[in-house]
Amino acid sequence: MKKLYHEFYILFIAVIFIACSTNNNHKKLISENIAFADNQYGLMLAMLEDSGKTLNPKSFINGKMKFIPPQEWTSGFFPGSLWYLYELTGDEKWIEPAMKQTKALESIQFYTDNHDVGFMIGCSYGNALRLTGKEEYKDIIIQAARSLSTRFNPSTGVIQSWNANPKKDWEYPVIIDNMMNLELLFDATEFSGDSTFYNIAVSHADNTMKNHYRPDYSTWHVIDYNKTDGSVRHRNTHQGYDDESSWSRGQSWGVYGYVLCYRKTNNPTYLTQAKKALDFIANHPNYPEDGVPYWDFDSPDIPNTYRDTSAASILASALYEISIYSNKKDFKEWADKIMLSLNGPEYRAETGENGFFILKHAVGSLPHNSEVDVPLNYGDYYFLEALKRKKDLES
């Protein structure tokens, strides 16, 4: 009996040692990446300040920085990353540049030309409000939600993403990415008490669930609706391999979108949708062991084609959040695997390189030869968000 107790004690100590070692490794990954991002973005800010202008960086292509105007769909990610750096480091040096970059997007609250006002205002002013508590930011978010709502058509039940495109025969195109913009509407109802925004978001989520997903829970990129009767005219891609392929970033947008819809509504249908869309990824034969997807799950030249670190970071962030709501699967462990891969030399830049962005090897739109195998500001944004969520879970 003494021998049995002794063996149990040894096993117990070994389990405790492994658990402590694993926990220390997680904390080291977090702290090391925070320090790296702090240094890398510090260098980026120094470069921007030397220009004497308020420049918004999107990418680094062929040795040159790509800057964007406020109306470009990714304009909210750089200020959002600065807010996350403030939150992750606790260093107030990030507040002034974050506020400056956020202020540069103030006019976007009135922008109605596409659906991405949710990204643009939510990532900038949304994080600014969360971290500073400035009440005036609520008014900007509410006005932005009004602008986004102008693109909603009760006949289709969804928010129009892009304007009509006669060349593609698109009358009312809606992309899966649009799920990410619903958070702005949910927040606007919370801040204003006006349920109109909430109802539009729910209608869009429900109709996207019905029309955007295949039986295997992969997603089409673009659904074109008849704006009069709401029927589906076309199911296409724009940035994926072909109309019936599964574009990896679109799959990540959808997962993330339904996780946030569950957070905002507590509707279990949305959580189930996210899980089934995750099952598609996890069970796909072309999903790599390191967790960083190829740019399209059905690209015919896998494995000799591009990975997309932006799809990976969006997915990791969504996985950390869904792990809070469900412990039936190892969602956190999956996210940790992705983050460990992104932390490696294959995907993370060296200090001072990569245009001072964090992640390498993202793909904007391969069919258009646009922003291929380069850093992208939204890849960094969701990497930092995932890092923040991991830090919260480990604390």
C-alpha cells in the first residue's frame, strides 16, 4: 500500500510540474510577444512621426509602406492595434498616438458607401471607448451605426456590402466579411436604447446563416440578392479560388462573426453555427498541422501555395472567445497551437523588418494579385486581440 501511495505521489508531483511548466511557457509566449510588438510598433510610430503627417499604414509591399485614407476599409485596424498595445503593455505612451489615429477617422461615422464602417469605427472608437470611458465616443458609434443601417434593405433582410456591379451582374452583393460589422449595431442599441440596430443585426445574421453556408458549413464569399424580393441571384467568390471553393479568411470571418453574435444575444443557434463552421476547418484534409490555413482550402496547388496569417489570427481570436462559452472541444488548445505557430520565425517578423508589422505571409486577394504574401494591418490587429484574450484566460 505504501508503494502505491508513493507512486501516486510521484505521479501527482509530475502532473503539477508539467502544469506549472506549461503555464510558465504560456506566460513567456505572452510577455515575449508583447515586448516584441511594443518594440516593433514603436519603430513604426517613430517612422510615422518623422513624416510629419498622420499616416495610416496597411501593408509593406516590395520594400515600400502602403498607406491608406480614412475611407479605406482597413483604416480602423492600425488605431485599434495601438489601443491593444496600450492595454497589453499598460504604458501610457500609446494613448496619444492611439487617440490621434482614432480622431483621424471621426468623419467615418457619416460614411455610407460600404459596410465596413463597422470595422473602421468599431476597432478604433470602440476600443477607445472601452479603454478610456469617454462618453462622447458613444455618440460617434451610434451615428456610425445609423450610417451602416442605411445599407439595410427589409426585402433582403441583410446589409448590402458593396454597391451594385453590372460587370459581375451583382445587384445586391453581400459578403461573409459583413458578419464582423454587426458588433457596431449591437453596441449602438446598448448605448442608445434603440432596438432598430439590434434587429437589423439579428436579421442579417439569420439570413446569412440561411443563405451563405453550404451543407458542410463552409461559406460562400459573395451572395448576390434580388433587392426587390430577397431571392438569391448568384453565389460567387471574389477573393477565393473559385465560386465553389472555401476562402480561408472568409471562413474565419464567419466563425468570429457568429461567436460575437452569441456574445451579444445569448442565442445558442449562433454558437452552434460557429462550432459547425469550426468543424469544417478542423476536419478539412487541407488544414495544415500548424494551424495556419492556406489562402483557400481548395487551392489546387496545396501545399505549394500561400498561407494566410490574417486568417489564422482571426481564427485564433475567435477560438479564445468561444472557449469561454463551450468546453466540449479543446478550443483554447487549438488557439494556442495557432499562436505558437505565428510566434515562430516562419510567420513572425524580425525586429525592424517587415515594415515594422508583426506578422508576415498574409494574403489580401490572390485572384487580383493584390497584397499577396505580405503583412496586413488586420492580421496584426487580430493577433494582438488574440494575445490579449489569451492573457486574460491565463491570468
